[in-house]
Amino acid sequence: MITIDNLCKRFGSLEALKNVSAEIKKGSITYLVGPNASGKTTLIKSILGLVKPTSGTIILDGEILNGNFRYREKIGYMPQIASFPENLTVEEIVNMIKNFRESTKTYDEELIDKLILQKEFKKRLKNLSGGTRQKVNACIAFLFNPDILILDEPTAGLDPVSSSILKDKILSEHKNGKTIIFTSHILSELEELAEQVFFLLEGQIRFNGTKDKLINFTEKQNLERAIASIMIGG
């Protein structure tokens, strides 16, 4: 379980997170939704230890995150835009990432096979399309069979077949008990994948509950209108 307690983050005069408190249950799929600059990325980076909160705590499986980054080995992270060396081949990037965790002897390469990424292995990253880069990004996130997956706009740039393969993988990992946190602007993915919904607006959680509760809370007939209603404050 991930427990977030009164989390605040300021960047100068900008308050990116304002007393955010929430629980992400172990084995759940949680959808972070909100407009740009709502605090989603700051919250994700705080969980990853890439941003130090101004105040508040994050507790992962009973341990307060206080600068010991060993917990990151439990997490697979798929950023919206990954930064890998442009001059390396796909194969070199995959092997480089594997070398970062020499203690891991077995890897989850199911996505590499299903997305047929091997045919791109000898190509340099700078020569790949945006969609193929996203495939590389996805494969690396799942590579170490992590307990927690944090996926930021995971299907952005993917063709329909690749998107379907990735969503099937997410659902499969959920059945295996993995904790999954994802963001997406594609509301059909919320319908298809999410159990829990966190709606962030101006650095605060404005809604925390199931999809059905979100519709009931806003008194709208579907998720698209429910989310739009919260965004405009209606």
C-alpha cells in the first residue's frame, strides 16, 4: 500500500501540491486524472523520489520514504517521454538498463516479444519513430517484473494494435497482484482499466473513489461529462 499524508510541494511561490492525502491499495489500478499543471507529475515524481516534498510523508508498505531509494527497485516507471542516449541502439539501451540491476537474473520480456521489438534492436534511438520509442519505454518499465507500475500516458503515440497489447499486459499484471498507477487523457482507458480514480485540480485531490462514485458524485450520465464537470467546477 502507498499512503500519502498531507503532502505539500512548493516551487518558489508556486504550490504544486496542497496537503494531498490518499491511499493507493496494494494490487489496485489507480487512475490519476486532471488538467495540465494540476499536480499529477509532481505527485508521481514525489512517489519516485525524484522530487522532495516540502512537507508531508509518503509511506510505502509501512516504510516512510526518507531518502533511502532502495524501494525504487519495486517500481517500474514509464515516463511520458523517456530520455535515453540517442546514439545507442535499442539493444544497447535494454542491456544498459539490465546492467543497472545486476542482482536481477530473470526478466519479463513478454512485451518485447509481443511488440516485436527485436526487429528494432540494431537501430539507433535517434532513427526511431515516436511510436517505436514508446514501445521501448513500455518494455523497460515492465522489464524487472516490479511490484508497482507507474505509467504516465502509456499508450500515447502507439498504434491501435500496440496499444491493445499494452493494455492487455496492464490487465494481466493487475491479475498477478501488481499495484498500477497511470495517467491518460484517453477516457476510454479510464473505463477499461481503472478501479480507483484520483482527480487532481490546482494541486489538490478533488475526488477520490471508484468510477461509479465519480458519476454519482457529479450527477452526470457518463465519465467524460463527470470529469469535465469537476474541471469546470460544475
